[in-house]
Amino acid sequence: MYAVIKTGGKQYRVTTGQKLKIEQIPADIGQEITLDQVLSVGEGDELQIGTPLVANAVVKATVLAQGRHDKVRIFKMRRRKHYRRTQGHRQNYTEVRIEAVTA
């Protein structure tokens, strides 16, 4: 069984046992969280699409780690104008393992 969930402004297709990095959620390591914004649930040929969410559908996940992605460098330059700017950014993430998908 799989589901399409929405968290942190992004959509993810998840299955049981899958690990993924999502936008940071304030939770402790080892804590079980529920992701209740489920857009669709499917198994085999059956697909249940919500309007906009599927009623009574929940995805349970366990928090594995909190961390930060690799640094992204932002470089701006205007030619012939002596203008150069360098900036860096590291986005926070929460790594979770999907435990169960229920519809």
C-alpha cells in the first residue's frame, strides 16, 4: 500500500518501510508522528483520491534523525561593475521511516 502525503509544502509518495528526509518537524528522535495530510491512497489497481484529503487516512512514521543538508552556495555577480556576493544556505531536515499507511 502506498500514499501521497503533503508535508512542508511538498508532496511525497511513500510506502511502508521507506526512509525519507522531509522539512524539519519539531519532534524527538524515536518519537512516533502521524502525518494526516494524505492526498491519495492506493494498493494495486485501486486508487482512492481525496478532495483534497482522504478522510480517515493516516500515515504513521518514526523520527530517525534531525540534521542539516549540504551547503548550497549562492553566487551573484554583475560583470564590469565590481559587484560579487557569495552566500551559503543549509536547510534543516527530519529523517523519518514510514511505519504504517492506513486508509
